Amino acid sequence: MKLLVIGSGGREHALVWKLAQSPRVSRLWCAPGNAGTQGEPLAAGGIAENVAIGAEDLVSLLAFARKQCPDLTVVGPDGALALGVVDAFQAEGFPIWGPRKAAARFEFSKAFSQEFMRQHGIPTARSGTFTDPASARLFAQQLGGRCVVKADGLALGKGVIMARDAREAESAIQRMLVDRMFGEASREVVIQEWIEGTEISLHALCDGSHFQILPSSQDHKRVGDGDLGPNTGGMGTYSPTPFLSSSEWEKMAHEVLEPWLAGCQAEGIDFRGLIYPGVMLTADGPRVLEFNARWGDPETQVYLPRLENDLVEIFLACINGTLDQHPLRWFPLHTVCVVLASHGYPGAVERGKVIHGLADVAPLAQVKVFHAGTTRFNEEVVTSGGRVLGVTAWDTSLGAARDRAYAAADRLCFEGMQFRRDIAARGLAFAPTV
């Protein structure tokens, strides 16, 4: 089979790495890819190749598909899904994995998601949707100023401001609705009540009629240790979370996903791909904070090393509506991913910093460095974005996996490199001997 993966981040490198392990894959392209996707070895022989086409350049992607006729295309980023890349490929008969544009609304419109949850009884936070700053301020005041202000549209995982009081809520509303800090994405905002609890990442594959949940994981959104500083696209994650048993995890997941799937079927939404609700575990039960319609990043980097199945077969089952015939199998491992980011992230960053130590880390057992914001320049790998590398390790215990990840991270460096030192600390605090 010939495969095309669309995207350039750490999630896409992890997808390329896992898909390349399938004996069915004879050729694999990544558009546009990064310094890690290029050269990833295929189990059947050969290497993955980058294609210089942007993930949102639908015209060029279709032209490439017409020329190369991939047997399967896999979409990574939300932006391409929101533009309707799946619809465009399907219209020309190319098999493609990912939700169509109408189904991807769960991610690219938080207002749509909140209304969907209200209508279909999915547990969530009290919220309101606004385009008028005065109305938004009034609602925030009704919540006591302590609230979460979200851009309705896509904002690269950064369109969320946690307001701890009325002053911060006022500032967030001003920056989004008036100053348009996220452009058209913040033309409309969703304001949610601030709810307390433990946030986890729930992922489930879906074929339109059935879903299969993935193991638990926990992302770390704030840039600094101790969950301080602004929100980012994710500074690291680990799987599974030791504070939920398998039975508790499945019960919680079904409380969220069963009404979600029933709502999709009632509204004629044919969702085929991966649904990713961010969930807060509260004293009153789970509450969905928002939906994503694609693999999480960096959650993908901790899920795929644990997955025993051939990912090509799973994606084809999603497309063909036969996912229930392919139960997911998982290696009994713990995984930890530590994100190495550029100085200034999640704000403006300098690019082109030479990355040192990649050759030293490559031979390490049970470690994989997934590239995100990297490119090649003059025979060297250099930084090209905010999140640069996702250092991922796996072992039979959470503590051992974390030690492997940090030992590898300490061998890598580039000017201005920053990363959190407390990834998986919550899990270890719950079960320090695990």
C-alpha cells in the first residue's frame, strides 16, 4: 500500500513512525513533514519521504493524490479537517482517514460543541456564547469573574484564557472579542464556569456506528512546572493515569461517549476518525471541557508506542465501518513524553537554532524522539517552531518510563531550549512505587 500522511508536527511524526511498522506499507509520504518524518524506515523496506506541500494546501494535495494515487491518506491537523480535506479527497475517490468537515465542527466551533452537549445530555460546565463584549462581561460577572474564556474557532491549541477573577476575565474578553488576538477564531467566544478537578485526555476511535476507547492519559497544558504560566499546545503527557482503574476509566468514557454517539446519529453526523474530549474529573462526576476531532498532540506520542495493532488496519476499519471487528490491543507499558520547546513559547519564538544530541539519543533503548518544529538546513537539524521535540520513553513502570524520558532529554540541547521537569508527577504522587 501507498500512504500519505498530512501534517508536520509531533503527532504526525508519531503517526508516520507507527504506520511505517505495518508490513502492508510499501511507500509512505508526509506532507509537509519535518526533519524526523523524512527517512523514517519502513518495515517493508525503504524510507518515508517528505513532500513540500502545506497541510492546508488542498489544491496541491489533491494534485499529488491524482499523480501518486495513495491507497490511504491520514489527516493529522485540525486546520486541514476544518477546511474539508476529507470531503475533497472522498469526492475524487481517494480513501482517507479523518472526519468530514461537518463532523469536524466539534473542534473548529466550540459554540457548536457546547450546544450539542446541552441538547444531548453530555455532562459539561455551565457556559454561554457571545459576540458582544458587554454581554460577555455580564455573564462573566454572574460567574463571579472566575471563568474560562475560549475562542470559538481554531487557535493552535492556545485559544483559552483561564481567568481567576473579574479583572482577568475583563482582560480576556477585551483581548479576544475587541482586540481579536486570535483573528476570526475569536470573533465569537465561549465562556465557561471554572470547575475544579483533575483534567484527563479521553481518546476514542469511531467508525460512525461504533467507538473504541484508548487508555487514559494526562496532558500538561501550562508552560511551567507546577502548572504555572500560559496555556500551550501541550508540554508533555503520560499514559495510563494510575488514579483510575480500567473499570473506572471505561465507565467514565461511556458516560461521555454513548450520549455523544447517540447525538451524532440523531443529527445525521457520520463521524469516522478520532474524537478527543478533554474531560475534568470533578466531585460530581466527569465534565467535558471541549471536543477535539483529531489525535491529541502530545497524547499521540504516548499512545502509539503502546498500541499492538497494525494502525493501517485500524484506520481502514474506521473508514469501512468495521471497527467493532478489530478490538484494540495494548502492550502493558507506561509511556511518558516530555516536550522540548523554544524560548518564548507559547509566544513568539526564534527559529533556526541547531539541535545537538540527536545522534546520542537515537541508540537508547525504549526511547523515541518525535520531531515537531524541526527542519533540515545545511546538513543540520534546526528548530522551526515553538514545540520542537517530544522525547518519549516507555517501560513497565511509570517511574522508569519517566526516568528514561528525562535522561534522554538531558542529552539534547539547542539555544533557548525549555521544558517542564514535572511531567507525570501527579501520577507518581498517586502511586510513587508504580
